[in-house]
Amino acid sequence: MRQRIVAGNWKMNTTLEEGLQLAGDVAKDYIKNRPGDIELIMAPPFTHISELVKATAGSGVKYAAQNCASEKEGAYTGEVSVAMIRTTGATYVIIGHSERRTLFGEKDETLFKKVRLALEESLVPIFCCGELLEEREAGNHFEVVKKQLDNTLFRLDEVDFRKVIIAYEPVWAIGTGKTATPEQAQEMQAAIRKMIAERYDEETANDIPILYGGSCKASNAAEIFAQPDVDGGLIGGASLMADEFMSIARSF
Ligand code: 13P
């Protein structure tokens, strides 16, 4: 059975004090209620990760960085390398979030470099893909996502590809309150699984966790997670409230 995952992408939110409070509340709830068999991941800002890892040690909660540099080290002012991330105690890294693609101009080639570096450093990439509203309205959404994967993850050999997590995040659903319907999420995620089977094989396709992201909250998580090809969620806004986030984690 595929690993079920709920990951919170905090984006550029919380001071360190607020982050400690939030992560502490999440960890406490996770220890007490242990939602069955899920991997719980938080992706706070880089500046908080080490402190939060220490503060929640032993809870079983895992950490992700929200991004990483596309170069290993050197004169890249302001960038954070995969080795730096690993030493914080994070074990995952989000790569290719639509905000990185649209606001910071990150292209597939750069994202592919990041994926390779992350894997070399034994970080698990949580790779985001998803179409814009106009691409969906034009009926191109499957093609767009296929191209995003062809240009990046599908260039990996099977051994490396099997280490990644995919997050389908339709851009029109991110931060808009407009969630994809469970059917829309299922349709795309089944299509992604088929693309994986075509590129690799059925077994690989069946083993890769595919998360949904985009205005997922406690009130709609259960019906989205009930879809056979949805293995969990990448949660933005709703991950900033411990109770809300944990009720999403209990939505399987
Ligand atoms: P929202 O849940 O705020 O729509 O954000 C989703 C997201 O971008 C997670 O990476």
C-alpha cells in the first residue's frame, strides 16, 4: 500500500516564536492521537527548521524545506543548498511549487537540477505540478502536466524516480478557496499514474504517492482523500492552524 502523507507548506508565514508554537501544537496532537499510518510533514521557512526539529524531536513529525538551490555550493548569495537543508534535520524538500515557477521564474531545467541535487543529498523531493486556469479552460491540462513531468522527473532512472513524491496542485486552486472537485483531482491523478506506468511500469506507478494541493481544508479533505489515486495532501493556508491541519490529517 502506498504511503499516505499530509504535508503543510507554511510558505512565508510565521515568526520563529509563532512557528515553535504551531509545530509544538501539531506535534502534541500527533503524539496523542497518532492518525493511523500517515506521514506528517511540515515545511516551515528555512530559518525555523533546525529549531523546530529540536523542539519536536521524538514526535515522529517530519520536516521539509520549501525550496532549495539549483547549485551545490558557491557564490549564490541568498540561496540555500541541499546540504544545508539536510543538516537542519529536514528530510524532504518541496521542488517546483507554482509560486516558485510563476513568481520567481523557475523553469523545468532548473527544477530538474534541484531534483537531482536533492536525491544526491538523500532528501525526498515533493515535486509539484499543475496547470493554470487558462490551460484547463483550453482543455490542455493533461498535456501541460505531462510536459512538466517529461521535462523533469521522467528524466530520472527508475531507482531515483521511486524516491520521489508528486503533488498535483492546480494553480487555479491555490490560495483561491476554489478547490478542485474530488473528481477533478482523481481524474488528473489517475492520469499521472498512467503516465508513470507508461514511462516506467505499473508497479512503479502503483507505489508512488501522489498528493493533492489547492484550498484543501478540514471540510473537504475527506472526500478528496477518499479518491483512489489521492494519497494525501499538500496543504497551504490550512496548515497554519494546528487544529485544522490535524483534522485534515485525520481525514483518511
Ligand atoms: P492553499 O492550501 O493555501 O490553497 O495552498 C496550497 C499550496 O500551495 C500548498 O503547497
